Amino acid sequence: MEQLIKHFPTQLNESIAIAMEQKIALKRPFSNLVICGLGGSGIGGEIIKQWLMPLAKIPVFVCHNYHLPAFVNDDTLVVACSYSGNTEETLTALKEAIALKTQVIGITSGGRVKELGNAFNFPVILIPGGLPPRAALAYPLVQLAGLMDHLKISDGLLLSAISSASLLLEQEQLEIKKIAIDLLALSEDKQLLFYAEEQFYPATLRACQQINENGKELAFYNLIPEMNHNEIVGWANGPRSIFTVLLRSNLEFERNSSRLAFTENVIRSKTDAVQSIQLKGNNLVEQTLYAIHLVDWISFFIAEKKGIDVTEVRVIDALKARLAN
């Protein structure tokens, strides 16, 4: 896992090369977009949705379940994203999309998604397989970004921004690792709680997912401004088992910057178990990928500190076996 995290910038560049080779041709226009995916295959959809917020002129929905939303019809484009190609929830939603005669694109390393693409003649973007899905984020994410550029849902600059982000991560990798190590030294085995402005929602979600799978422990997040309307009151008694990490950005809306500063002061009045981290990058794409690379390293160092197998996910395997029976 250490080498996979280290080579995340390289994976981004490899995936850009794959995306540049794609020539997806749709049969007709579409009026809304649904991205289907779970876990390591689904987080890419959330990242893309956030990146498209100021750019897309059509609704973008991310489906993390068995069933598509009721609005899906033949004016919808459904992108089924499953790294293995065999994610049962995504396959169920994909079959619904086929039955509804929506336009469909698959992103996968093989499996049933590829087979269904061949059977029903929809385009499938093939990505390298054989990795834990959570360590393969670069491949589906970049293919989604390439699709958004190619289909003119974005400003056409997402792949370029990802390329710049890859260079940034290579340059900052040692410093990012140091930040992660220093943070864990300060946290003293407390559970991590991440706060950030809503545009960094995917990074905070990714943080919790990676700490869950790699570190085998719980982690939590909430967002500004929503948490200012509820969770901030929960700090009245200063929880002692939590270490709070605030992901800060020079891209924050000024009112949210004020909210984050006030929130940090409230937390510091109750505990010194808090750290603010400034995200680097010139735009949302770069800063999001910087944050994701940072939290990936945090999750790895948690596992290393505990001396556990970072790749082991027996409980997920047990659940899949139970469902198969």
C-alpha cells in the first residue's frame, strides 16, 4: 500500500494518457448525468460532482445504491463505475439503466460491466486492474474527468488541472508525508474528526473511508457551513476522545472563512487537540488532490503505527460471502 500511495501522482499521469485515447461518441444529447459507484469506485463520482458545481449546466447525481433515482429516463447519461466490474449495487443500477434505454458508459478493469458493455453495445473505458479499489482512485477519477471534458460538461480543463496537480504532489510528497506523521504524533491515538468547507466534502469523506479501511478505525467529518447550524453546539462539553483537523483553503468563500475561524476558536476553547492544515494548489482540482494524498498518507501511517495489515478487509469479504449465499 505504501508504494501505491507514493505512486498516486504517477497513476494520475498514466490515467490521463488513457483518457486522451478515448473517443466516446453518444447517440443523442442528454439532459442529466448519473454516476454510479461504491467505495473506492464511487468516491471519484463525488469528486467530479464537486468539481462540476460551478461548471455544469445540467444536474449531476451520484448513486451509491442498488437503484437509480426515479428521474432517470432516456434523456439521462448513466456512467457505471466499478473498478472490479462486479460491484453488485452498481451492476443492479446498470441493468436498470439498460432496461430504461438510457445512454450508458462503463468504467472498469473488466468483470460483468465489461461483459454487459459487449452484450448491449455501450462504450466501456478499460482501466488497469489488480489493485485494491481504494488504491486505484486515479484511474476511474481521471476517466470521469476526461469524459466531462470530452462531453463539454466541464470547462474542458479538468485533465489539464489534474496534470498540474500530479506535478504538485510529486514536488510536495515529502512535506505531505511529514505533515501526516506530525499530525498523528499530536493526535495521540484519538479518533480523527475532519472539518472543511463544503467544496472539500470529497476529501473529508475520503479521509474517513481510508482511515476505516487502511487504519481499521472510525473517523468522522462535517462541513461548513452546515455544522455551524447544529454540531458546533456539541462542543459545549469538549469531547476528549476527538482530535480535530481543519482543512483550510485560500479558495474559501469569505463568509465560510469567518465561520471556520470562529469554529476553530470554539474548539480551542475546549481542547488543544486540534490542528489546522492549509491546502496547497492553485485551484479546486489541485487542492482536492493535495488533500486526498495527505489523508491517504495519514491512513497508512495509522496502520503502520498500530502494526496492522493495511490491505486486510476480512469483514467486507465476509459480508460479500454472506450475500453470495
